[in-house]
Amino acid sequence: MIFTLAIGLTLALIFGVLAQKLQLSPLVGYLLAGILAAQPWWGVPVEEHVVEEFSHIGVVLLLFGVGLQFHFKDLLAVQKVAVPGAIVCMLVRAALGALGYYWLVDSPTWLSAALFGICMCVSSTVVLTRVLADNKVLQTPAGHTALGWLVVEDIFTIILLVLLPVLFGDSGQTLGAALGWMAIKLTLLILCVTFVGRMVIAKVLNYVSRSTSDELFTLAVLVFALGIAVLSAEVFNASLEFGAFLSGMVVGQSKFASRAASDALPMRDAFAVLFFVSVGMGFKALELLEHWPLALCAILLTLLAKPLAAYIVIRLLRRPGRMALLVSASLSQVGEFSFILAALIAGTYKLLPDYAVNVITGTAIITITLNAALYRFVPQLVKVFEDRGIGVDSSDQHIPAPVEDRHRVIVVGYGPCGEILSSILSGYDVEVVVIEMNIDTVTRLKKQGIIALHGDARLRSILRMAGAEQARAIIITSSAAPAKEIATAAKSINSGIGIMAYTTYIRNAQALRRDGAESVFSGEEEVALSMTSHLLRNLGATEEQVTRERRAARARLTGQEPQPSAE
């Protein structure tokens, strides 16, 4: 057993690092590690069942992590696009997958075809999150929509995992009676877990967190994750995965959510690696080549039909082309939940042939690799098109020309900082134009009579629509905004425009000042100066001393000579 785990984890580490160096998802490396670990090269037989047993823990902890990070508020924020979009696209993708399976497989049944299509319609949360984060799209409206989309797919997967034992298990009951009894048991399970969560889990975690032993807290989280999973399976006849998801939700709603995520999720990741290794160990490349028509159909469905359906649906929901392209491209892969569903349907209920599971595994390896490799070009492609006015939604972006006797200032971002600055500027009769990536915020501002433009401020076409040629200044109020690119684009349109930017780190502030930004405010710098002032005042320093020390500290932080004048 130790040899098997050592080989699997060592290869996973090596190929995970290589995949990362090639800017691919580490999941690709883990799957390849499993493929190599299963080869008869090691002198000692590799016990595949050992890895599978440990991978079951990985699946449970994977679902626990999904529940831990699941928040209905995140889904509600993008519900107008994510909910209908995900439902429609899953139906389309499942139907196309079922048709392809039915036409290309010998002696198929419509049930097996439908189940194959369902397995193909779920994207990987792990891959999508990593790809969006690596390409700096995760915190944008498109990123939030894609994550909400995946939340709907995750909920669908959880429901399916619960329904499979009822629909295809040997209960001996009619379907109606089985579904009714399942609903009662699940209701009792949810009530039980909620009660235990409020009365037991919170108190136990609170007690354990007071100890000085971090491993005890991690152990407590693991006990609740696995314990509730086993409870759901043994007492309520639900799936282990559903119980793990519920326990994650309970812990995620408590005040210990962040600590549980930081302490317990690394353990989840370690077991999840074994899950992907076990999937790779079961993959047979020759069998994939033998059933190449079905494999090709699955790959084309994932890479072309899947994102195309998502793009069309998002556009029909009247969302910008940029969002539609970024979201749809991120969905062009299948991942961990497809493995779980396919393995359960084929292994436990014998409703899919083993080669179908192998085809899904091969499709996942190929599409995850291509998605991670190609997605980094999507934002660049969108920017190139939009910079030339292609795909820019300007039908309702009517920005009035600047008034001759009023200054125009462009405010990028309408968070708390942008809102305060806009209000102050308007009070001094300055004409404010807001550029905001959140379409709902833009709609709200327009109803309030505020000039607002939906778009990416890095694009010259958007800046021209905002009147950058005549603007007095542009203020970048969000630290997440690409300030350097915005400043460069604005200067290329109007060399005399003033640049005021907010950034988190001092090193970024220094770079922006070198690139021509007149006023840059760094979060690190301002916090350091505020803490210095507070400390000196508590020590009894005079205001003159405080001012002098602040001036010297600012000079050290910014790399400039101290100014003799008071602040």
C-alpha cells in the first residue's frame, strides 16, 4: 500500500509541477501520473484498489469543500443569467450527448444514452476557478457569472447523486413511493444536520478552536465531514457525497468557515489528488482509440457545441458579447463530477459500459488540457476585437457630449470609493462619467440620472465613448482594475488627461508613477502612514512631529526625497 501511494503521489507531484510550468491545469498532471502509475514498470505491483479507496475520501472532501464555499448570495447575485443559462445549456448538452451516443454505439438504449449525455454536461469547478484566476477574470462580472453557472451545475450533480439510488437501486418500491420516501428521509437528514450544526458542530468547533493545537481543529472538521457523510449513507440511505455537501454548508455558514477552509481544504486537496490519480489509473488509451468516433463526438461536443450553446443563451438574455464569450469559453471542459457520475452509473448500477467511462475520462484529459492552454488567449482576443469596435454593445450607450463650461471626469469603477468621489465631484458641478463592468450597476445608475457606461476601461473605444478626448481627468477607483493599461490607453487618446489611481501594493504605485500617473494612492502606503500617525499621537507626539514623521515615512515608501512643506 505504501509503495502504491508513494508512486502515485510522487508522479502526481512531478507531472503537476510540469503542467503548472506549461501553464496547464495541475489536474492534467495528476491524470497523467495515474496513467503512468498503472503501467507495469515498477517491479512491484501497483494496487489500484488502494488508490481507489483513498480517492473515495477525496470525493467526500471535495464535496465538503463545495459545500463549504457554497453561498446562495453568490448565486442570487447572478441568478438572472446563471440559473436559466445553466439549465438550458445542460439540457441542450445532455440531449446532444445522448444523440451522439445513441448513433455511434452498438446496441444502445435510450437510458444509457441519456445518462452518457448527462455525464457530459457538467463542467469542472476546480478547472474553471483555476483558469479564471490565472487569467485575471475571476473577480470580473464574467467570472462571477461563470462561478454562479457552475454552482447551478453542482446543485444539479448533488440532486442526481441523491436520485440515482432511488431510481436505479434495489428498493423493491414503486417509483412514486421511492421518491416520496426519499423526500421524507432527505428532509429529516437536512433537519438533523442543521440541528446538529447549530447545537453541536458550532459548540465543538468553538471549544476546539480555543485550544492551542491546530491539528485538533483540523481533525474536528474532518470528523464532521466524514461523520455526516457516513450518517447520510448508513441511516438515511442518501449518498456520501450529499452528506459531505451538507456538512460543508453547515460549517460554511458558521464563524469558523474561513479557518476551516484554510486548515481543512489542504487535506482535501491531498486526497483529491489521489482521486484524479485513480481516474488516470483506470484510463485505457487503446480503448479510447478503439471507440474513437464516440470520443471524437464527446470532444467536439465539449469544445464546440457546449460553449456555443452557452454563448447563444447568454446573448439571448441580453448580456454583453464580452461576458458571453468569456463565460462560454471557460465551460469548454468536463471534470471531476463527470468522473464521479460516470463511475457510479457504470460501476454500481451497470447502466453504462466501461468504455463509455473511459471515453469520458479521455475527453476530460484532452479538454482540460486545451481549455487551460487556449483560454489565456480569449481575453486578448476579446480586447483586440473590442478595441476595433467589434462586438462592443453601443446600442444603448448614449453618452452626451461634454458641456463647454463644465469639466468632465471619468470615474472607473463604482464601488464605495467611486460612489463617494462621484458624489463629491457632482457637488462641485463636475460632469462625471462612470465606466463600470457590472451591467446591473450601470442600469441602476442610469435610472438615477448618472451618466454611466458599461464596458472595459482598457479599451480605447470605450474611453472615446466616455469622452476621454475632452476629459480633464480619469480616476481609477478599484485596486482590481488594470490601472497601467487604462492609463496607457487614456494617455494615447488625450496626452493631457490627468491620471489618478488606487492600487493595493506600493510596488504597483511606484510603477504607475513611472508610467505617467500624476496621483497614485497605495493601500499599503496609506495604512502604514495612518498607523504611524495613530501610534505617535498615542505616544504623546505633537502634530508637528506627526506631520514630519509622516512626510519622512511617505518619502521612504515612495522612494522620493522628503518635501519640506507640511502635508
